[in-house]
Amino acid sequence: MYMSDVMTVGVSLAGLPALSVPAGDSDGLPVGVQLIAQRKNDALLFSLAKSMESHND
């Protein structure tokens, strides 16, 4: 289980806000992007995710 999320653990341990956003597809497979912000900057992440979602529709 740990190896499947090894790239995200450091961010969580650092206490940084992060979220994963769908970013289209490549060769028929879905691609996602993890967005990371500075501490207490959650609003920036939600704003960016909303913008990305509207561009990918």
C-alpha cells in the first residue's frame, strides 16, 4: 500500500495542503496532477482546481 502513495506522503507530513485534479488523458488513460500550496493557502488550491476543471471540460 505504501508504495502506491509514496510520492504524496512527504507533502502530508509537511502539513501542506494538496489535492489531486484530473488533467485529461494520454493514450486513452486518465492523467492527474497533484497541486500543492503553502500552509494555510487552501483557497488558492480550490481556485486553481476550479479553473483547471473549467478548461478540461
